[in-house]
Amino acid sequence: MEIIITQLIGGLGNQFFQYAIARAIAINNSLELKFDTSEFEEYKIRNYELDNFNIQESFATQEQINQLKQKKIFKKTYLKEKKGKFKPEVLKIKNSAYLQGYWQSEKYFKNIENIIRKDFTFKNLDFIKNHTFLDEIKKTNSISVSFRCQDYIKNPETAKIHNVCTMKYYKNAIEYMKKTVENPIFYIFSDDIDWVKEHFKTDESVFFVDTANWQEDLYFMQNCKHNIVANSSFSWWAAWLNQNPKKIVVAPNKWFSDVSKINYKSVVPDNWVKIKV
């Protein structure tokens, strides 16, 4: 059977995208889906995290990886994403191939949306420590507000690539939600909640959420009624996995600092509200 191998690298949000495009290709073209997780042996910043979810998990052998990454004259088997542009032709792969990239667009897997949503459910919810808080966000007009701090702000090299969302963006996003949602309650999530407490000044009544783990972060955000996301794939997925059929998602209009090098015009879904960063 022909196979599709997807390289998994980066944080959970990136792994979601890399899995989702390969899952779509596999289903659309009757291929077997396999993972290449070898990069995590060197990339110590992040770990393979998809084993927390109800995914189709199968790992490629090194021999399979090497074979497909070779450039062949008559058959293109090594497909590397270029500048983040949406390439619909990738979805038509019929033969064995190796995927490398981030593929950050729902357009790659929109036609199997229900399958992806099921795949990305947690195997268990044992990680939830604060059930009272979960009940609160489920019964109110809760709005998650996501701040990405650790590497976007504190790592100069990362900050050059990623366009850090301004405080004005968050204030405008909150104002939009106040005009659109009745009795909204804002919950602030971040990978550095203390930094946000110090730097985000607002007259609004907001709750700074100090979760026990990243699993709680993701699960709580996707269970909010609406979402304000940062330009991070983690908060993107929290909003996308939100099952509220009437959800409103606000996102930054610019995802990267230099769009001439990385052009992710397709990253924000068409039905999300874009606000200037």
C-alpha cells in the first residue's frame, strides 16, 4: 500500500496541522498515514504530544523516510512547503510521499473536518484539576483571551519572525466582543500568566487563569463560548476545536512579521473576525 509520511516538529499546534493535512491526503487518496518524529531527538524545546489524543497513530521506519526523501527523477516523493502558501495540488497526491512543513490552513482538511475533530479529542480527561472552573466557563458567555509570551517576546530570533500581538489588538478585540456578546466574561490564558498580569492593563473585569498544565489550557479554551486568539497555532486550534455552533472567533489580521518570507494568508479561517494587531 502507498504511504504518506508527515514530519512532526514544533509545538502541539504545529503537530495538529502536520497531522491534519496528512490525514486528509491519506483519506482522500487511500494512502496509509505514517509519522516521522525523528526531529524531536534533536529538537529538545518541544515533545511529541499527539499520543494524548484519539488519533490514527503509526510511525514510519527510517528506511521508509530515507526512501521518500530522496529526489527521484520521474516521481516527486519529497514535498516541502514553500513560504506557507496554500497549495491545493498537495491534496491530490496519489503515490507515496513525504511531507515537510507547517501547512497552517484549514483548507487542507476542511472536507474531513468531523474526522479531525474526533481525532483531536483527548483519550482521557484525568488532567483536569479544576472542575469548578470548567463548569463556570460552560454555563456563562465565556470568552478565552490568549497571550503567547514565552518565545514570541523573550526570544529575539523568534520575535523577528512572529508578529507579536499588541495590547491595542487585545483591547480592540475585547471591545468587539462586548458589542457582540451579551454579558461576556473574559478569561485570560497564557504560557506566562504573570507577565500578562503585569503588562496587560484593562478596566474590564477579567479572570487570569492559572492552569495546572497545557492540557487544561487547551481544553478550557475550547470549552469557552467564544475565543480571542493570539497568532499562535495552539490558540488557533483551541478556537477551531470549540464546538459552539454560534462561536465568534477574533484573530489578528497579520500572523507573521515579514509576509514576503512567510505568507500565511490562508491561516485565519474566512468566518473568523480579523482585527489589526
